[in-house]
Amino acid sequence: MTDNIIIAGFGGQGILFAGKILAYTALVKGKQLSWLPSYGPEMRGGTANCHVIISDEPVASPIITEPNILISMNKPSLEKFENTVVSGGTIIYDKSLIDREVERDDVKVAAVEATGIATAEAKANMANMIMLGALIKATNVFTLDEIRAGVEKAVPPTKKDLVDYNMKLIERGYNL
């Protein structure tokens, strides 16, 4: 079993951190994995994406050309990666920031008001946690308990008080 996940959006949306949580969760579960971040020179406000491969087998290459899961947190990312998702795959997108629907009918789609909810409940830059919750619900790649272990590993020791806060938003996305 292998999941090829691309998380994409603008720098500053927590794209790489969301990918890091998935990678740490896979590590805790004893899975093989690859985490490959990519961002434009501007970072905050520029483009950012993260390739995460989670597998039962060794990962040969960190580059994903045909993801089975796409999280898109902005319109340019949806336009860039939508047609790369394999038939039968899953596209989760932030409909707070994307003013169009997925144009394919051969994939599972979850449209999530992530930025709107994060802005109302916390901060707009926490929409990534809501999207992770939606990912878990839509794909069953991990359970909430498993993702908590990844959050605990990914959050630096100086910010351990944020583990519960992140989990609250992940659970909010899961329950949408």
C-alpha cells in the first residue's frame, strides 16, 4: 500500500508543516516514507508544495508525478495538479480560496471551507490543520490518534502547548 500525497498552496499557509506531520505520523507507524518540500524564492506568499510518500515498501524516488491524494489550498495549485491525480484518487481543496469546482468526475472530491473556518476559530494560517483533518476523514490514511503522534513529533519542544490546539483544528476538519 502506497499513498502519494501532494500538498500545495502559497508559502505561509503551512504547506510544509502539514507534510511534516504526515511524515512523522508515518515514521511513528513504522512506514517507509519520503518528504520532499518545494517552495519559490519568495516563500511567504510564493508557491509551496510538498510531496509525501507513505508506503509499506521502500520508496524509490521522492518525486510524485501521479498523486493519489491532492490537498490544494489555492487556485493556482488546483490548476497545476488537478489533472495529475490518478483516476480514483482524492482531491481536497480549500473552497474559501478557490472559486471553482474540481472539473473531473473520476476522483473523490472534498471541498472544505478551511481558511474561513480557521479565520473564524483561530488564525487563517491554521487552515492547514483543518485540511489535514479533512484528509484523514476522506482517505483513512491515518486515524486521529495516529496523527496526534505525528503532531507531537512535529511541534517543537518550545511550543508543546500548541499540540492540543493543532489537534482541535484537525478534529474540526475531520468532523466537517
